[in-house]
Amino acid sequence: MAGLAALISCPPSAADALAEALAVRGADLARHRAGPVTLLVRAALPIVHEVDGCTAVVDGIAELSALLAAYRSRGPAGLLGGAEAYALILRDPHRRGLVLARNGDGPPLYYARSAGGVLVASEPEALLAAGVPAHPDDEVAAAFLATGACDESARTFYAEVRRVLPGQVLAVDAEVTDHTPAAREARRPRPLSARVAVRWAVGDGRIGVRLSGDAAGAAILGTALSRGAELPVYSHRFPGVDDDAVEYATALLGPLPEGAVRHRALPHFADALDLAGFLADVGEPLPDLESYLVWATAKATAGEVDALLDAAAPADHLARLADRVRSRYGVELRFPRCGAAADADWKAIARETLPRPVAERTIVPSAAALLVRIGPDLAAAMMHGQPEGHARAAVEELAALLGGRRADA
């Protein structure tokens, strides 16, 4: 993934800081300056495109000549189109400011405005390195702590930094103008069915599968096995805390033909999780343990696979996670699960592609793993007011409810 940046009316030191902060996204740098505007791109082969007087930098796959033709006829809205995901920064000499576009779930773009100028970058940390204040947005942080919600709006965890939303195009100078076409009601076009989604996911390159304990994960595994080559499969384990995932992987993979898979169970010690490295890579917080496990698996498998398939349900933060993982470790994260596909669709695919009763297996997290996931606040709330010695019973009752062994809530 390339690193994009742009500045308007900012000192050269700010451009240098942006370029240095984005070095993790590419060893080489291309720079273009015209008047008060500077465009930067970091990549293995960085290119600043100049077409008909316009200058652009792109992260992703885009037919730039066609997009600029549409831009000339339809304005900024013409910079969105096609099925490929990309991010784009455009300088038009006939327009003040910059045009920022993010097609589909394209790579993230962030911007900040100050009294003297505008800064844009692929990562908010680059903006902070260039001098944007790192003041927290207290409302965003409070909403995240209460619900886990993040990346849902233009607001970020930093009060002065905003993001371009998926499927959005903005003109940014002293003001911000949204040119997103009104007809684009669904900002994230997704495959229409589970079958289309999973076939796309297993299509190209050296793929691996991170096991999950649900029908979607089994269906992804079964479809990936249809390629015929030995399939790298990864699971996780928490030694001394929870080995259910390992037992599930053994039960799921055991009946498969010899040589069908190459399985690794990656250990994660509860007191030694690399949370500092995780946050350094993903930038802003992410809401769940699964995001950490996806990141850790991709990091551990870099060089073994080109793409890692995962059954995570659709969520706003996954585009950021995928962008950071690919830019750091060269592993493409593919999330074929789509909101339009019901659980029954995944179950049907699993039955067709895996031996029975393997396809019917699921995993329910243990009480210990549940407590890791739900966090100390909920655990404290459960046990608040319990008489001495009754806390254990409260935890066991919650585990029974969540495990389906009791139906009274």
C-alpha cells in the first residue's frame, strides 16, 4: 500500500515530516510542488501522475485517465467509479485546494486544517508528526469505550483530524465541501451472495485461512481447499486460559485428507500480548480481541502467504486494519463475509465443501475467554453488590446464559 500526502501553504519542514512518518509504507519518495501545493507519495515505485494539467497521487487500482475524463465532465463526483478500491488526492490548477476521493473501501485518507493551511495523509500519525495537535476527541473516545464503535464517521480519536469516508469525495481548502453523489446510497458495494464473496476471496495468490469457530469460517476453509494445493491454516490458543480453538481446529481439520492443510496454532500468552506493537501499527484503537488476533496472525505469517482469509463480520474498522497490515507486512486481508449473506448460506457452503459431520461443528468460547472479551467493566458490573463469596456464582450464571445452557435473562 502506498503512502499518500499533500499540503497547502505549509512549510517544507511539514512536508519532510509527512514523508518521514510515511516511510513504513514505501522506501522511495516522489514529490511534486506547484505554488502552495505539495503532493507526496511513498511506495516501492512511487509515481506522481500529471494528466492535462492535473496532478494526482493514487493508492490502489484506478484507471486515472478515465477518472479524470469523468472529473472534467461531472466534477469531483466523477472521481468515484468502478469496483476497485482506491484512494486519490488530486490537484487541479483551476480549482482552489485539493480533491480527496475514496472509492469503496479504499485505503484510508485523513486531513486536518489549520489557520495557515491544509494537510492530508494516509495515516493520522503522519499528520501529528507534521505538527497537527494530538488533542483527543473526548466524545469519540467515550463512545468507543461505551460501545466499541470506531471509524463510523468522519471524526477520529484526534479532535483536529478528520477521515474521508468510504465512497466519499471532498474538496478541501479553507472549507470542506462534500461532492459525494446523492445516488451512492450504499458507500460500500459488497458481493451479493456468500458464494460470490468467498469465490472472490480464494481467487489469487498464496492464500492462508485464519480459522474461526462459526459456519462462515468453515465455508471459507472448505472453499479454499478446493484449490487443491496444501492450504496454510492458522488458529490461536491462549495457553493456560483457553484451548477451545485448538480443540476445534483439531476436530475440524482431522478428517481432511493427509496433505490438504498445513496447520499452525499460534500461542498468545495473556500477560504478554504485544498491545504496544499492535497500537503502533493500527494507530487508533480497535474494538475487539479478534482484531488483535487477525493482526498478530498476519504478522506471524508474513512471507508465507500473500493473502489471509478471515471470517470477520462486516465492520467499519476492518478497512483500516487491512490497510495497516498490508502496508507493514505485505499480507492482504480478505474478509469475504458480507451482510447480505445469511448464516444459512454459509452453512450450506460448508456442507458442500467439507466432510460431514465436520461442517456442522462450531465453537462456543469458554467462560474464561468470554471474560477476556467482555472486559473488566462488565465483569465488575456483574459482581457489583454481590455478597461475599457470591462473585463466582455470578460469573458462572453469566457463562451459562451466554453458552445457551439457561434461557432466563
